[in-house]
Amino acid sequence: MSNWRRWVRPGLAATIVLAFFAVLLRSGAVERDISARVAERLNADGFDWAHIVVSGRGVEIDGVAPAPELQKEAVASAAAVPGVASVVDRSGLLPVASPYVWSARRTGSTVRLGGSVPSEANRNSVLAAARRALPDAEILDETRLARGASTAFNSATTFALERLADLSDGLVTITDGTLAVAGVAANSDRYNGAREALTDAIPAGVTLGPVDISPPRADPFVWSASLEEGSVTLAGFVPNDVVKSELADEARSVLAGVTIIDNMNIASGEPKGFADAAKFAITALGRLRGGGVMLDGLTLDVAGVARSVDDYEAVVNGIGGKLPPGLEIVANSITPAPVSDYGWSGKRHGDTVTLSGYVPSLQDRAEVQQVADELFAGAAVTDGVRVAAGEPKMDWIGAIKFAMGQLAQLKSGAVALGDKTYSIEGEAADSKAYLALTSANARTLPASMTLVTSDVSAPRASPYTLSLGHSADGLILAGYAPSPDDKQAILDAARSQFGPLKIDDEISFASGAPEDFVDAVVGAMQAAARLAGGSFKITDSIVDVEGTTFGEGARKRTVSLAEDMIPDTFKTEVNIVTRQIGQPLDAAECRTRVGAVLGQGRVEFDKGATDISSASYPLLDRISGILMRCPQSPVEVGGYSDSDGSEENNLALTQARAEAVLDYLVDAGVRFERLKAVGHGEANPIADNSTEEGKAANRRIEFTIGPVDGG
């Protein structure tokens, strides 16, 4: 062999310089790649308000965030994208409204809400308060989000809406915590009640501004009771002082310890049974932490927050059960009681399924029950799901459906939801279910969930097997793999060792693999790839490798490779038949057969070096066997490069690589005197050196068989 090593250091230096300039050329592609992946992550995480600018590997975020905490979360989301070096937050926040104005205008049966609200949650609270205070009105929401509200915003707007309910037409306005009221009272009692409330019942933190209430108009017979902040307010019409006193006493009995505010007015026109209906309403109110009941004639509207999960169920069941004669429920807006440890879980053991936890509403519970009936048809389902408020800010029902869908794919196990967290563990029903579960949980989960525990095992298999065999047009891999990553590693090893041969994937998933199973598969794969007709079968901890080779040296190398690459925890049996070289071939036939082998792959080297890649050993073994069948034909091993680097360095590199291949052929049994190694450098390109694909094609080893003139 020639002293090629003296060329390695200069060639390596040139390669480093070229790599530096290649990095510069690709910087634009890096920015586009980072920009695309960061934008995708931000959208997936719900930060669609965020816009990005990428410079190098640095990311700047702008846009308008609804709240300061979302700015920090967006920065964290972008910083988690691989390849991002830094993240700068240049985003803004919702504007600050000053003065901070909110209003509600009533015109007949229409209420128009305007001005500013501090958040979507506050907007929903205002809408709920509007519906409670004005149940028969059409509510038109024209509010906009802005910061700067006073701390008493919720109580102020609730109080303002209650005052608006005293008016047939009018306007309530809150400006920086100052309440102004103007309009026409609905009737005399509401007129008096409104004036008294505005004198004695202003919420804490609210300042009373201009009040201009005109005399009232007539209105239907309406009575209400509302519970808020330790007091109950009784308002509306009652037929006489006796009933007025009875209702106040009932409120003191049911709502012990609260302050009774009596804003009731005496009026005629009460419906028959009014007193019993009002007492029933007070009993229902006693089950609420806050809220109200309203009687319009004998139609009842109940709204508020239940004191507990049990109270919610009792009120719901009571309203749906015994009612005083003539009483009709027209609205039931009871908010379930909140729970602090909000969660949901499902467990399965064969055909027994147990569901527990919380959902936000009765409608949600019915929807979850319907999905459970469909997914677990034929199973015994115990449904312990209850209704409660306090669910995480996410698509909770969507998350439950997702979790139940995964539970249905388990033979046994459990799923659990917390505050945007998801856990799953158990044994998959079958290989298909295992793949579906692992694939789904490897992606971004729905409903902004974070996967905190994923311990799903494939169905157990015994014996645990995997084999590599041959088909008419390629290879067959059949048996088991423990996981998708392990399966992919096995398929990658097969493609690396066998090149473009078609590989039929008949691998399914199962647990029960012996330790170091994938390492054993890869080792057996490498040994089989060096054999003609090479195959292997692994059964538990026993590895059988079979095939044929062209010489004793190749056989010994294959046995040694198997011993080195297959873990010691496996018992390895290598059955190799050393076959005769075969009938002699003329130079033309040798060229044809070598060309066919090179059509299935190419001789590869370690990057920037002259060491032959181990993945090319099987290809060179097959070429060695062919060359030994034309023993009289001289063979030139030609090395070629692309146009990168200097001509001198390329000549040296290709000469060294050609000599490395020649050494391998001699070691495999080809006579040295037949062989000649020639480095051609960048001469005779077969593709365009201006493209990466062309350069890769030009970096090659060629075998010229026969006389120099091709005879």
C-alpha cells in the first residue's frame, strides 16, 4: 500500500474550510426552518396572537398579548423549539382604557352592553349577571377587552345591571368605579326600590355618581331573592304585609346567619299560590353560595352558584321533582359548586370500566355518558362522574373524550386528567392499538394537555421472536418489536445493511423482549448482510444466523462480527456454508455482475476519511466473490471525487480510498497482483458538481475489469 497517510491532515483542513463556507450558505435555510417550526409551535400552543422575526438562530416575538403571563408562556414555547438560541419578547399587551367605562342600555326588551371589560371571564360574568337580572331581555354584547378596571368591577356591574332591571328604559354607566343611572322606572315599587338601593346598597369600592330616574310605569307581578356576600335581598311585589313578613322569616330560617335586606313592595295582582312558590324559591336559594331566584307571576328563574356538589345535585333533582301547584320553571342557570382538585379518571380491567371525576355541566355529563356507552358497548360501566365548576381552562370535554378513546384501546389500565395534564398506563389491547396509542401520544395532545405519564406496554408475547428471511423480490422482517422507536431502529439497520432491496415489514408490537433485544437484532443483521442468502432468527435469547460465503476468510470475519456485535446475554449460533467460487467468468460477465452489485449500492467511506464504512462490507464481499471467478482479468480500482477542494488534495484522497478498497479485496481473497489502485481526483465527473446530489454521485469507486483498452 502507498503512504497515503501523509495526505490526511491537509485534506482534513481543506474539508473544515469548505464546511465553514457551506454553513454560511445555509444560514438562510436555517432561518426559514426555525421560523417555520417556531410559528408552528406557537400556533399549536394557542399563541396565535404572536408574530415572529428570526435572525440567525435568534427569535423575536411581537404581537398583542391578552395578559402578561401569556407573554412569558409564548417566550417559553418558542425557546423550547430545537435550534433556537435566544428569544426576545417585543410583544405588547391589551390597551389600557382610561377612563375605564362600562355601560348597559335598556330599550324595551333589548339590553345593549358596551364599553370595556378586563377579560373573557369577566365578560362571561357580566353576561351571566345580565341574564339573571334581565331574564326576558335580549342581551347584545358590544363590549371590548381592555385593562384598567377597578377591583370592584364585577360587583359594580352586577349591581348596575340589577338597577337597570328596575327600569323599563334607561342607561347604567360605570366610569372608573363611579356609577351613574338614568331612565324610567318599571313601576312604583321598582322606583322606590331603586332609590333605596342606590342610597343604602352600593357595593364596596363603587362611588355613586349622577342619578336621574323618572317616575315608573306599570309592570307584571315580580318577586325575587338574591344571595351575595353574606346577605340576601328580597325584592319585588308581595300581596300584603303578612306575606312580606313570612318570606322574610323564611329567608332567615333557610339562610341562617345572613343579613336580610327587605326591598319588597306591596302590590296587587298576585297569582294564586304566590306565597308557596316564593317559599320554594327561597329553599332553592338556600342551596346556593350566591345567586338569585325570581318569580314572575308563577314562573321561576333560578341562577347562582351551588354551595357544594351535593347541593347542586339536590337543587337539580328538587327542581325536577316536587313543585308547588302552578309553579313553572322557565330558567335554571345554577352554576355547579367549584372543587379545587378538579380531575377525571377512567380505569379498565377487561370488561369492567369505572369512570370518576368531574364535568362542568349536566349537558357535559350526558355527552360523556353517551360516548362511554358507544366506546365500551358490552362492558360493565360504573359512572361516578359528577357535576362541578372549576375545570381547567382547556377543552375539558374534548380531553375526556380523547382519554376515553385511549382507555378503549387498553386491555387493562388507567387514564387520568388534571390541570392540563394527562397520564396513561396499562397494556394495549393489541399491536394495532399499541401503535395508535404511542403515535397519538408522541404528537401534540389535544386540548393543550401535557403528557406527564405514558407507560403503555404492547401486549405480551411468548416466545419473543424476530426473523429476517428472503422473498422472491427482497427481504421479509417478521416478528415483534417492543416499541415504534425500536422497530424503526431495526428497519433502519436493515436498509443500511441491505441497501435498496425491498423490505416487507411484518413486524408487530409486543412486550416481553429480552434485554438488549434491538442490539442483538442489529448484530445479527450485520452478520447476515455479509452472507449470500443471509438470514437470521431470534427466539427469546437464542440467535441463529445462516448463509453462505465465498471463502474461509470471509466466513471467519462473519463469525467474528457476530460474536462482537451480538450481546453476550444471547446464545449465538452461526451456520455458514463456504461454497465454491463457481464457474469461471470472462471479463465481460464479471463487469456485468459487478455493475449489478454497484447498482444496489455504493462503496461508502467515513466522512472526510479513507476508512471504508462498515455498511459497505457486504457489498465488497459480493464484489470479491465475483472477481475471484475471473482470476485472469486485471482490475483497476478507481477512486473519484467531486470538485470541492484543491485538485492535489482530491487526487491524494481518491488514491488513498482506492488503496483502502484494494486492501479489502486482497484480504477477501482476490490476488494482489491482479489489482491496481488509481486515484483520479475530480476527473471524469458523471453528474453536475454544482448540486449536492451531483457531488455525491461523483464521489465514487469504480472497478475496471480486463485490459486497459477494455478487451
